[in-house]
Amino acid sequence: MNKLILLFAFVLTFGIAGAQSRFLTKDAKINFNSSTPLEDIIAESNQATTFIDIEKNEIAFSVLTTSFKFRRALMEEHFNENYMESAKFPKAKFTGKIVTPIDWKSEKMVVAEIKGQLTMHGATKDMTIKAQITPGKNKIIATSELKVTPEDFKIAIPSAVRDKIAKEVTIKIEAAYAPYQQ
Amino acid sequence: MINTMTKKLLTSALILGMLVLYSIPAKSQDLDSLLEKEAIPQTTYATATFKSTRIVNGHSVERMKKKQLEFRVSHRFGQVNDGSYNLWGLDQGTIHLALEYGLTDWLEVGIGRSTYEKTFDGFGKVSLLRQSNGAKNMPIQLSYLLSTELISFKSNPEKYKDVYSRMSFVNQILIARKFNESFSAQLTPTFIHRNLVPTELDKNDLFAMGAGARYKLSKRIAFNVEYYYVYRANSSSLPVKYYNPLSVGIDIETGGHVFQIMLTNSQAMREGGFIGKTTGSWSDAGIRLGFNISRVFSFNK
């Protein structure tokens, strides 16, 4: 009887500990480019926090807008003060569901479709983005490129500088996840 | 007997361990709340306490960041009470040109030249404390300014033939706080040493307390006011009547430029001049219209 309980306990314990369903990274890279022939506008943050849940096929991203670094200090200041209003809306967020089925044991790169919501500057928009996901036992790599329109997120651009900022901003994401230890 | 005991203990321990594992709430948390939990505690530093490195005439706590160069053109017209013949001061002008550069994010250096007494100046501004909240909390920003001015105007060559006699030194502690997105204020204790002063009654050492504030009228337009109380024990006996500088201005920001338009009773645009030698008075319209134009260039690759 005791042995049976012991076995049962072992199985359960290992069963839980072994089912690593969540992967995390706190230094995912996000850069964006809204350059025009008149002005180079490039910024990068390597402080995005992101989770992948391979059981539920969910993904979540969060980044502080003040963590984006620009080459020109004044541009960075204007980005936070005038456009993103970082004091009022400190974070940009994405949460979504991976709709393309992925064999998480395969270690083969998959182009996956993710349906979710992007929230920044206090506005939320439904988006479907494409991401390249490479599963692995102890590492998952995901990269993505998406385009957003500032006006969709209520980011006002004065007409005087409208020609200097791209109509569509290209955002590139690189994340290397490791198993999440609580 | 002992064997059974051990087994029982082992079993209980395992069941306990199992229960602990089960009770970890993370299993039932969604990713959103996990993100909140895992976010690294961040420190948010107050930025853009003022729109420019000057409130109006005097320095603000703002600096050029690393490898950023600012070219400043400052201009003051003549006194409004000059009347219609001088088109209320618009016929005259005093100019100051300056190049100011951020060696690091916390150290700015600058050089300048003014038509006012043909003055050269050079300064360094160091940021000692940054206002922040989050992981690190700091209620104020604190900077120190050291500026040297050299008058090259040949008024009395004999008395001023020695270069040292034409130098003065400005020390300022800049204490500022950004109270909210719109309102910032600054206190500026000032000590100025002048190597040689015009008369025996003028003091070589001058103490002053500056106060300045800005209020943002919109995202790109701000209203500024700046006042320096200058301590002069013997002001009534001085041959020239000096006034405390009071200035009000509007900042207009357009991308890489900041325009500052102001009304001030000072002619000079550097501390030794406007704190030490302001002769205009607001009470009899001894004020001037003026502007500063700032253009920033980046040398960051």
C-alpha cells in the first residue's frame, strides 16, 4: 500500500515538474523604424519581457516605452514626451494566441500566425501577426516583423513633421526564450 | 518497525511536496499577470523638466546628452521705453552665440561670445542627482554649474589691462523638480566672484537666489518665468542702480529646434551680466523683447 502511494506521489511530482509549459525572456529585442527620406528614425529596446505558453499556445509581450534608445537624444525625448506620452502610458503590450498548430517537440522553424491585441498609448487594436518560431526543448526562438500605423493608436503627429515620419512604422522583434523557473 | 516509520515519513514528505507543487498559484495564472509579476523593477527618470537648457536667461537643469551639440543664438532688442525713435527698442540688438556639447549624459560643456561687453564665456554643467521613481526614488534633480566670463571690451585699458581683472566666475547649484507633466520648478542658489569691479562700492562677491518655473500650455508650447533675487547690502549707495532680473518667456518646440521668446529687464545673456548688471526696470518699461534659438545636432553613430 505504502509503495503504491510512493509510486503515485513520484509520478505526480515528476509529472508536474516535467511539464514545462512556459518559456520566458526578459531581454527580447524590439526595434522600430519609421524613417523617411527626410529623417532616420530608428530605435531599439532590449528590455522586452515575453512569455510563451506552449500548452495553451499563448504569447504575451510587454515593454516599457522609455526603454527605447534612439541615436538622437532629442528624438528620444520627443518620442516619450510628445508621441507615446510615456508618463501616462508607460507600457506597450501584446497578448495573442498562436493559431497555427506547432509541434513543440520538433525543433523545426514554423511560420506561425498569431491573433491578438496590441496595446500602446492607451489604445488597443486587434492584430494578426506572422512570426517565425523555432521550438526547442530548452530554448524557443521567435522573430517577427509587423507594421503599425501611429494613427491607429491615437498618436497624433503634427502636420509640420508629418512628412518626416513614416506612415507605417515597421517593428521587428527577436526573442530567445528559456524555460520559466518560478 | 523502523523501516515502516521511515517509509511513512517518506510518503508523507512526498505527499506534502506534491501538495506544495500543486498549490503554486502560477499554474492558474494567465500570461498577463505573469508578465506583471516577472517585469524587472524599473527606475523611471524624469525627462524634459524644462524644454531647453535655459529657463529664460539662466541655466535650467537640462543638459545636452552624450554627443549632442547645441548651437544657440540669443538676441535681445533694446529697451521698450526707448520710445518710437528706436522703434521701442527694435532698432538695437545684443547677440550671444554659443556652442554647447554633451561629453557624457551627465556633463555638458559650452563656449560662447556676446556682443555685450564683448564677453567670452565657457562653462561646465554637471548633473549630480536625477529625479526618478520606481526601483530608485529621488525627488529632485541637482546640477552644478561653473562658468567663467571674460570681458574683452576696451573701456579703461589701464585698469583692465590685466586679463585676470576682466574675469568673473559663476557658481550655481540647480535644484529642480518636475512636479507633473506640465509643471516644473527650479531653485538656483548663485555665487559670483568678479576679479575686478568698477568701483570700490561694488562687491567682488555677489550672492543671488534664482527661482524659475515652467508650465506647459500644450505638448510643444510652454510658459516660463524666471527671477533672481540679488543680495546687495549697499545698493542705495552704488553709482548705478541695479535691478533684480525678471523674465517671462514662451518656449516653442519644433522638432530639432526650440524657440524661446521672452520679455526681460536684462540686456546680458550670461550670469555675470544679467545677475550682476541688470539696469532695466519693469516698473518704467525698461524691458526688452528677445529670443533664443536652439538647434541640436547629433554626433551619435
